[in-house]
Amino acid sequence: MASEQVAEDQEEGGQQQQQQQQGDGYQQQALQLQGKVVTVALTPSHPRETWGKKVEFLLAVIGFAVDLGNVWRFPYICYQNGGGAFLIPYCIMLVFGGLPLFYMELALGQFHRCGCLTIWKRICPALKGIGYAICLMDIYMGMYYNTIIGWAVYYLLASFTYELPWTTCGNPWNTNDCAQNMSARSNKSTSPAKEFFELRVLQQDKSDGLDRMGPIRWQLALCVLAVFILVYFALWKGVRSAGKAVWVTALAPYVVLFILLVRGVTLPGASNGIYYYLTPQWQKLLTSKVWIDAASQIFFSLGPGFGTLLALSSYNKFNNNCYRDAIVTSSINCLTSFLAGFVIFSVLGYMAFKLDKPIHEVGLEGPGLVFIVYPEAIATMSGSVFWSIIFFLMLITLGLDSTFGGLEAMITALCDEYPRELGRHREIFVAVLLVLIYICALPTTTQGGVYLVNLLNVYGPGISILFVVFVEAVGVCWFYGVNRFSRDIEKMIGHRPGIFWRVTWTIISPIFLLVIFIVSLTGYEQMLEGAYKYPPWSIVVGWILTASSLLCIPIYIVFKLIVTPGNIIQRVTKIIKPEELSEESRLNVRVNSSYGTGTHV
């Protein structure tokens, strides 16, 4: 057994040394062939880029992980599940579920130096369908996530005025139920901010939902187009352009968050909101919902499975300390969520003070929190135009670097898989891809587009991503092997992961993902709860979207079995073992026996 282990280590070491050479440069070999010395120049056809500076990689990862959900989802879930007590299951799920998966993807991408498609040849070829599933989910996400950023662009442009348009009720879109005076509102009254969002920005009252969505709102379509243009110029040159963009998109939200925090805590009633946010309700720790919500929040916050961490880390240098990066960036992400809670609940406390209502009657989940409640609070502050501008700038930058990451995952995967067809023409490929996604996103800018946004959010990546990452963890830790994976990490950073990491990768993380996936399947209807009842046909379409990505995995396994030669046992054995890269595909070899010294090619 010891000799077999040594042989396996030597074989893997040789393969990974060759992979490192492929990514980092070229090598010359002198060969003695029939008495003649010739030189074989080994040069990759497309040398892989690396980040210009280490900090650019860190900012890109932080920017991807810290998104709109940190501002509107974490604070809401926290106060719904025991306030300060929620931080206990949240931190436990971070340590045993989110962080190991986060670390695993950073290490995989850095070691194999390729995207979510090509990487499976080196791990478990049968599971390459995971890469195609990720690409499909990234398309679905691009279709609606950029629209939400487009809403923030609309608000930003509307803020450049002497008086914010959601301050008063005397506008053409307002109804008779609009009540500007907070203290005079009844149960039937609506706020100017609510009517601005629903009747002016979305115009959802002119739609019959998904049955008749109405025409495209050209104002929203232009705002979303502006988002796609920004995304293009951040991604068209790869890490060279993305590395420059994240200096703004990743750092600006923190500047704004601290400014808003200082302003928020000085408002009357802010202390009540913060107290409500932090007060622990220990009895809720005995309910399963708290633990499931904590697991879901930490998973979607860190974002493993979207292929982004693989793509971003694949541009690192081989010996980069990915372990330290995982600890630092995941900690910053969670602390940002905690900080955003203070920002949001200080303002909710202020709104409760102004409305003379309990705080739980003020807050709204999801977009309503940042497009209705917070703008309404801003409208009552002195200097409201300034606060509105910086708040929506923060939302835009939060969203942009997250959409950068999601789309870069798909672009990197396809360019690595098809380097001659796509990799050499990245600028054109990115332009065509974004145009196609924008066209597909236009229905979300219609008068009933908000209902489609919600449907895509739940059934696009919302459910299927959980199963995809479960299969990914099984493929890496069970088929590729956690011991082999640990040796890969040792080659990069000089030491193997400890027993904690190996146990969580092998047992805890797969169980963690499987439980969340099963709970999501049983509770998906709650994700679409609201005043609008989705028609049955739309639910069917939603499940088709979910199945479209999930089916990529079994379909590719069947395809791989069919095209692999040998009997069934030989086929199965071959498709679950890492492929050895052929000499021709691994290195660009050219032998010229006419010259004694040889030339580089």
C-alpha cells in the first residue's frame, strides 16, 4: 500500500507540475534523437493572465460576495430569527458550512488554473455537466439581477432634483390613498415612496401580472442598458479591466455604509432600532427555521457554486496563500452584513419613531426595504438629495461587482474550454454574450417585469444552485479524493489542511448542502408569497428553468458513458478518474531537427 501511495503521489506531482508549467510560461528540453540534438520549445498557445496586484483579487472576491443581499436580506432574517441570538447559528454555519466550501473553490481554481468547465477534466470528467449547469444559471441570474441594479440607476437619476419625487403626493402617478403626513396614515393609506416605486418606476398597476405583462418601460430598459455597458467595459479585457473596476465597485460601498451609519445613529429613535436588531430571543434557537435560515444566508452570501470563485482564483499565482485569502474575505463579508444591519435598523428605528409604530410594522423584506422604506426615511432628512444620491450609488456599486463576478465565471469557463474560438476573441465574445443576455432581460423591464424578476430569482439559480454545489462537493471530496485535494493545497501553500478541513469537506459540507436543498424544495412556495398569486403555468415554467440546469449533470454523464470506449465497468472507471492531458494538448510541441539550437514557438 505504501508503494502504491508513493507511485500515486509521483504521478500526480508530475501531472500538476506540467499543469503549472502550462499556466506560468514555457520550458525548453534538449533531446538526443538519433545522434542529433534538437530543442523542443514548449509554449502554451494562450498564456494565462494573472492579477496585476494581489489586492485586486481580494477586492474582486469581496465585491462578489458582498452584494445587495447583505443590505436587505441579512438584517431582515436576523430580526425575524431572534435578533442577536441569530448570530450564534449564523457563525456556526459559517465555520462548518460556508467557509469550507469557500476555501475549497478558491483552492481548486488556483491549483488547476481554469474555469468551471475545463476543471472537471482534472477532477472527475463525468461531472463536467456541473460547469454547463453553472453557465446556464449565470445566464438566468444576469437576466434579472441587472434589472434590479437598473432600478437603482433609475432612482439615482431621479434624485438629481431640488425635491425627491417620492416626497409628496401631488404627482400624476399618485392615488387618492396616498398620505404624505406619516402621523395621519390609516391602514388603507400608502406612502409616496411606495407609490413612486410601484406606480412610477415599475408601473405594475398597468399589468395583469405574468398573464399580461404590458409593454417595455423604455426608461427602465435604458437604465438596464447602462448597467450592461458598464459590465462590458469591466469584463472585456479580463482581469486587466476587472482589476481596475473593483477599486471603485468594491471600496465605494464601504465609504457610503460608514457615512450612512454615522448619519443613521444620530437620528431620533435610532437607538430603539439598533436595540431591536441586537436583542436576542434565545427561545428561537430551539426552532429548526433559525438554523435553516442561517445556513441559507451564509451560503448565498459567500456564493460558492456560481463558478465565480473558481474563475477569479484561477488568475492567481500558483503559490498564492489561498487559505489566508479565504479566511480574510469570508470574514469581511460577514462583518459587512453585520455592519449593514446597524445602518438599516438605525433608519428603521427612526421610521418607527416618525410613524409612531412598532418597528416590526415598518420593515419590509427584499427590494421593498431599499426601494420603499429607506428612500422614504431619506426624504424626511435634511439634505435628502445628497443622502439619496450616495445611497443609490452604494446599491449600484454593490450590485455591479457581484454581476461582474457571475458573468466572469461563465466567460472564463467558455474561453478556457474553447480557447481558439472564443479565448482569442474575448472582446467580441463578451459583447455578443451581453447583447444576448440583455435581449433576454428586456421582459423584466415591462410593467409586469417585477413578477418575472421574483420568479427568476427563485427558480433560476435559487433552488438548483444548492444541488449543483452538493454534487461539486461530492465530486471533489469523494471521487477526486480529499487526500489528493489536500496534497494539491500543500503543493501551493506548503502545508496540508488540518483534520477540521478534511472532515468538513468529506462529511459536514455535503450534508449541509443536501439539507438546505431538501428544505428549499419543500418551502419554495413561501419564497413567492405576497399580494400577487402566481398562475399555475408560471410555476411549471419555473420548475422547467430549475430542471434545465440540473439536467445538465445527468445528461453529460450519459453522454460521457456513450462516447467512452470499453465495457461498462471500464467506462465508469475511466470517466470518474482525472484525465491525463495529452502531450499535444498540454504543450505546444514542435521538433525541428534541422537546427542544433532550436527556436521558440
